[in-house]
Amino acid sequence: MMDYEKLMSENVRSLQPSGIRKFFDILDTMKDAISLGIGEPDFVTPWHIREAGVYSLEQGFTKYTSNAGLIRLRGAVTDYLKRRFDIDYDSSQVFITVGGSEAIDVCIRAMLNPGDEVIIPVPSFVCYGPLVTMANGVPVYVETKAENEFRLTAQEVRDAITPRTKLLVLPYPNNPTGAIMERDDLEAIAEVLRGTDIMVLSDEIYAELTYGQRHVSPCNIPELYERTLLVNGFSKAYAMTGWRLGYVCGPAPILKQMLKIHQYGIMSAPTTSQYAAIEALRGGDGDIETMRESYDRRRKLLLKGLRDLGLSCFEPRGAFYMFPKIDGFGLTSDEFCTRFLQEERVAIIPGTAFGSGGEGYTRICYASSVENIETALERLGGFLDHLREKR
Amino acid sequence: MNEILKLLEEDSRYTPAQIAAMTGKDEQYVRDTVKRCEEEHIINGYTTLVDWDRTSEEAVTAFIEVKITPQRDDGYDRIARRIYQYDEVESLYLMSGSFDFSVIVTGKSLREVSRFVAEKLAPIEGVISTATHFIMKRYKDKHRAFLVEPEQEERTLFV
């Protein structure tokens, strides 16, 4: 018999499988369980956007697009970035990808030589490290701190830089913490990067979901603009996760090289999704606002609920996650979440799933109905009372 | 105030505590605002959206176009009042365009609604004509779709 394991890429074998799977396995067996685990909008894509996709099918637009994506869509992306975030790109500096995920992957693969280091703030979404490893790079994790509201500080960046540093990932607004970076924070980082050749990979998939202030992109900082690869997409802003559509923007010479990876690996992003996305960008500002207001109400509801239960929780100002501290009960994050699911039938994700620095925290996604959030809070109250009695 | 009203319009079961948490306002402020809105008839009641087609109850709804001659002094209001006082009338709107009133009438059967139109509505002084359209199926009311959309199948993934 063939030893398949041995045949396989060592890089791939070295990747850790997601520890979250067991939660879903348990969840699947439960009735009346509530999941605040999956991080995606609870809205269906607005109808006018879906309709634009359907209409493109009716017209028979079922072929590949050009590798970089429809010219009209790329134009709509640059218009959108200018209109919403005051970022200047022309359409030669954009290409359309299969979700933000592919955009992150091609950025990393396009930039790294073997052994190059990538600075990744954690806790953060799980994809950066494994993608770096698969590109023969070395992930360098930097733990952000609750006392800094999980922002990445200039000092932390300075301490992590080595002569091999190629890329700095800025995953803000952040999944799972809900942290944002403001202009001052970014300017401080710009100062650290000045004079280096370090590029920034800015994952701005939650850019439209900030509360109380507009998102500031590294592209808004003149010294960072030239060294930034901007990744964004349609999933979070327009509730289009299943359409799998995103884009990457950056300096034209880099994009030109990067497009080769996309060209050979993907060909072109789904055509139907691209037509729907044009409609999203042209006519979807109102949808973004409606959904954002709705998340904001639930954000306030959950934050108050968690604090009323005596949990310490930093006020998240972006995305749709809350990252309360749950370390006072003699349980690890994983034990806490496992028992909460088993005993109270509510799925939330242990902070450790998002890298080091997540121990003692849990991620709760509030893109769920008010009823679900209230029920989850009720059950959490009971669970905490039970844990406190025991102690 | 408008934010509170929008939330109540979305779901009138939200409690003052929930609304306070969602808007970042004080609970007493929410209570006071709701009370004031009730007093000032900004809030005119609370109701439930029922899809009677899913029950054994027989119910018929008709949408009736009504043309009238406006009355001296009172304009449309006097006739409107004479129409909407009937319990059968669910809603009444003054319309622009080729007719004047849109009257939504509910009853137990086609015959009951027809009789209402023939015996009560049409004879009202000032009513020139009526055109009755029976509603065959209710797809959406007050922003709520009545058809149950299929759920996408369960997914196990980590985002």
C-alpha cells in the first residue's frame, strides 16, 4: 500500500487542521442549539444585487471574463474606493479575485522568496500563517494586547522586524477582536517602515463595518500608500459570502506579476458574481448603511449584555465580533466553549482558534437575530452562575 | 425618537430594555418616548402579522377602488370617515390618479365582501363608483414576506 502521508508536501502536512471542526460536529447533533460561531452576515444578499446576477445569466453571460475581471467592474471598484474611502487607484491597479481569501493568497505568493518573514498580528483570522507557510515563508506572530484595544503598536512592529521581513499584514477592522486602527496608529507604523522595503498587506474586508468612525486605510497615509497591497471584497459589506468575490489593489508593477498566479490558478473570478458586484458597487451604498446600523444595534445589545453578566469586554469598533474575557473561571478558552456548547447549546469560538494571545478570550459573532443573542446571553448567564458557584 | 419608532415597527415585541440597549439610550427615556408617541398618536397601536391562509380560518380580502365627489367644506374627510368606521374596512387611503380612495376590506367570504360593497359602500352619498379586486394571495405585508424561503443546507466551516 502506498504511504500517501509520506508522499505529500511537508509544508501542507505541517499545517494544523482547524480545531473548530469539533464544535460543528457537536452542533450538528443538537436541537435548538444557537450558533454565534460562523462569522458571516445574517442577511441574504440584497435583491437588486441578486437580480443583476440572474439577469446576467438570462443574457447568456456565462463565459470567462478577462483574467483581471470585467473592465466595468474594475472601474466600479476604483470609483467605489474613491467615493467611500478616498483612495486613488486606476483600473490597471486592480484585479478581481475569488473572495478576499484568494487576494490574500496571491499577495503572499507574489511577494515571498523562501525564508522571507511575514509579520502577522494575532489574534486574527486564521488564513495568513498557513498561506505564508505554503509559500515557503515564515510567519512571525505578534500578539496584540487588550490594553491597546488589540491595535498593533509601532513598537510591536519595530520589535518584530528582521532583515528577512518582507510583508506586514494589517488585518483591520479585525476578526476576531473587532479592533480597528486609526490614523495615528497607522502613521506611527508608517514611521517604523520608513526607509525599509517592507510591504503592507492590508486586509480590509470589514472596512464598511465600523461604528462611530469611518475606516482609515493604510492607503490614506501617503507614506504607506506606495507600499500597500489592499485586499477587499463583497462578502461582508454586501452580504455576498457565497458569491466568492474580492479584489486586490496595489502598485501596477506588482499587480502585473501577481496576475500571473491568478491567471494560471484561477483563470477568472465567477462571471455571474462579477455582474452582481457591479450592481452592488453602483447601487448598494444604502444596503451597507442599513446592515451596518442593524449590526450596530446588536453590537450595543450584546456588549451591554456581556458587561451586565460581569464579563470584561473591550468595546469593538469594527467587524461583527465581540471578544470578551472569560479567564476567571479556571477553564481554558477551549474548555469554556466546549462546555458552554455541551451544557447550554450555544456555539462560540475559543480565542485560541485565532492564534496565540487568544487564550482567556472567546469570539462571539453578533451577526445573528436579536432573539438568538438574547437567548445566548440568558444561557451564558446561567452557565456563568454555575461556574461561579463551583468556585 | 425615530430610531425607537423604527425598531418598534420592525418588531413591536422589543422591550424598553432591549431598545435601550440597542440604541444606547436610557431605559426610562425609551419608556417615556414610547408613552409620548402613544399619547400623540404617532404610535397608533400594535398588531400581529398573521398569514390566515395557513389556518383553517376562511378569510377574504378585497382591494376596492372608489371614486367619489368631494363634499363642500369637508373635502374627502367626511366621506372617508363614513367609510372607515365600518369594521370590515382594514385600511383606507386617499390616492392620486384615476380613482380617489383605496379601501382594503376583509370578510369571511366573497359573498360577505360583495354584500358589504353593494349594501354599505356603494350607496354612501358621494360615492360615484367602485371596482372590487379580490386578493388571491398575500406574498408580503409590512416588509415581511409570507412565503417561507428554503434554508441553505448546513455548513461546517470556519470564518
